[in-house]
Amino acid sequence: MQGSMADEAALAGLQAEVNCPICLDDLKDPVTIECGHNFCRSCIQQSWADLQDRLPCPVCRHLCQERHLRSNTQLGRMIDTAKLLQISRSKKKRKEERHLCEKHNQALTLFCEEDLEVLCPLCTQPPDHQGHQVRPMEEAAAHHRQRLSSYIEPLKKQVADAQKLITTQDRKLLELREQVQNWRRKLATEFEHLTQSVEHEQEAVLSRLAEEEKDIQQKLSANTAAFISHISSLKSLLKVVAEKSVMSDVKLLTNIKSVLHSCESLKPPAMCFVQFRREGCSLPPQYSALQQIIEKFREEVSLDPETAHPNLLVSEDKKSVTFVRKRQRVSRNPERFMIDPVVLGSEGFDCGRHYWEVRVDDKPEWAVGVCKGSLTRERKQSPPGHNRCWTIQLHNGDYVARGPFPVILVLKENPRGIGIYLDYELGQISFYSLNDRSHIHSFMDKFSEVLKPYFCIGCDPKPLRVCSVRDYK
């Protein structure tokens, strides 16, 4: 009995070795790939059909460099031998096997289709299986063998589909690696340029500082030399005066006019004015980085009168807007704001990086930033709704960053202008104070539609102005 079980296990192991890992059937025209695994020639060719250079093994995921498929004729002969052994074993097994019913000790010759159980003739007696469809075992076996066969191709197809999905994921993984490498190279280039710009700016500032130091040193040296000469004149005159004062009356008064004139007309030398200009060596922390943003991504933003509230007066050059008490005669437009004093920019951004500046000066109320292009169709009110706008706002004396949720800002000084930087792909909107180019606040979000510059003017008569590109020069 143990020998028979061992033979059966060995035959099962051999059968597993001659199965294709892709179709799970006997290997047909077996081939061996670079890593040593075997497949049907047609199966591995189909698995690699959509791939170009990197060819993963479906078993171990080893990346094969070439499509070279080495025929394995020895394995083909082993498969034929395994089939003959399997057939011989099956025939012998059917002859040796004689299944008996555990309950009645009778041969199992029938099959119940309702309960899907093998029966002996005594098992069919009432009340068990009464009214059930019972048929001879050979007939039932043929029927269910055919039924099981119908599952083979769908299961093989599912295996092939799953294998294709794995291949697709491998291809996507390679594409992802290439994209990340390209993006990493691009970022490295940008950071290198930024570093070079910062170093150049540092050299320029230090050079100006050295020149200013040299100029001040020269002025101080000139002042010192002038006073050394003045001291020498003072000492000479002091000696004359001292000697004159102890002379006899005649000698004292002789030439007294010249001595008195020298004493009264002697004045200290004019000094060169010296003042260290701190602005000559003052570099705000983010000046260089922001300067790069301004130079590369500045936009010529203009105001869109078709979106302006009726109480807003947009200038002819579409750069300035003012709140007026008298409502303007305006055309009916679904894009126009009718509740709050808001106007949008004419430009829309759905990709890339962009920078523009807005002068607010001493206006008591305002809000600037970006909003979704669909804001006017969805809701013409402000403050903006959740994830519709990203702005910096001055209201009741408080500065607030309004995005998905408000953030109270504490600023060292009131900004007279705001720089706005949008990086669409990165999902970043940053605000800078034009007083010293310092960073105020940044939003991080995901954008999926067109964004437009947003301006809420407030109800005071002071204008708000969008800077032109020429203003940067």
C-alpha cells in the first residue's frame, strides 16, 4: 500500500513538472527561457506579445534581455512518457478500485443529481432520495465529465487574463520608473539653476558690500588725514599765540592783526559724509527663489469686465478696478457676480506655473487669489465655498488665508502688494508680500479644472491694481 502511494505521489510530482505555468496544461512544444523556466512556445510568445525590450518571466519575474526561446526536446519526450504512465496508471486504478457503500456495504453504481451523491441500490429506497433524479454512475460520470470540461477553457482564459494583467502591471511599473527618473532629472536641473542663481546673487551682493566697504574706508582715511593736518595747524598757531602772549607790549602788538586773523579764521576741515547703506547688503531670505519665479513664470493678467459686479468700475486698460456707489449699466451675463464686489481675471490656467502681482496699498478690505472657473456658475457669493477659492483676505483688520478652511495670519507689517504663484501640476498656490518678498502662506490641493485670478475689491473707493509685466522691469 505504501509503495502504491509513493508511486502515485511520484507520478503526481512528475505531472506537475510537465505542466505549463501559463495555461496549466501539458507543455506543448516546450521551450526554455533565459532564467531556466519552461513554457509552451505559444503561451510565452503570447505573454510577451505586447512587450518591447524588457521581458519578465511569468514565474520568477526575471527580466530576460532577449526573446530567444530554446526548444527542450528532452522535456518533450518526458511529457510523452508521463502521459503514457498516467494512462496506464488510470486504467490499472479503475480495475483495482471497487467502491462500496459505507451504510449498506453494496457497490456504488448510482448517482443522485439533486444531492450530488454516489449511491448504492439500497440507498434509493424510500424515504431517502425519494423523487430525486437518480441515474447510473457511468451516465452521470459522462455528464459531469462533460460539464467539468466546459469549465476548463473559461478557467484557462481567466488564468491568461490574470497573466496579462500582471504583464500590464509590470509594463506600468517600468513606465513609472522612467517617469520618476525623468522628473527627478528635471527637478535636479531646476534646483541646479536655482542654486546657481542664488550663488550668483550672493556673489553680486558680497561684491557690492566690498565696494561699499572700500569707499567708506577711503572716506574715513581722507577725514583722518584732513584732521591730522588741522591738528598740526592748530599746534603751530598755539605755539605762536603762547609766545606772543608773554612778549613785551610793543612786540605783542606788532603784527597782532595777522595772529588774531589766524585765530579767528581757522576752521576745522570739511568731513566726507559716511553712512553704511544696509539695503546694499540686505538680502531677504526668499528673494532669490522668488526672483526666479518672477522671471520665468510672470503673467500678463487682466481683469474681465464681463464678470465684474455692477458696482465695480474696471479701467480701460483692464488693470485697475474701483468700487463706486452708483451701479453701472451692464449687460446680463451668467458669469457676472451680482452679490459681492468681485471680478475675475480674463486668463484661465489648467496647467503649468504662473505668477502675477496685485497692488492693494492701504485698502481696508480686499481678497486676492485664484478660484475655479466654474465659480460664477455654481455660486456667486463670497466668502468662497469649500474648495472653490484659495485667497488671502484682509477683513476687519485681520489677515486670513481662505481655502478648504480659514487660517488666521500674523504678519510683521501690512503688505502693500501681493505676489501670487500657481503651480497647477504640483497643486500649490503661494502668496508673497511685495514689501520684502517674504512668503505669507501656501495652499496645497488637487486641481482638475480651469483656475482664474480672483479679486474681491471691498466697498471702499480706493482702487486695486493688477501689475503689468513691464512693471517688473
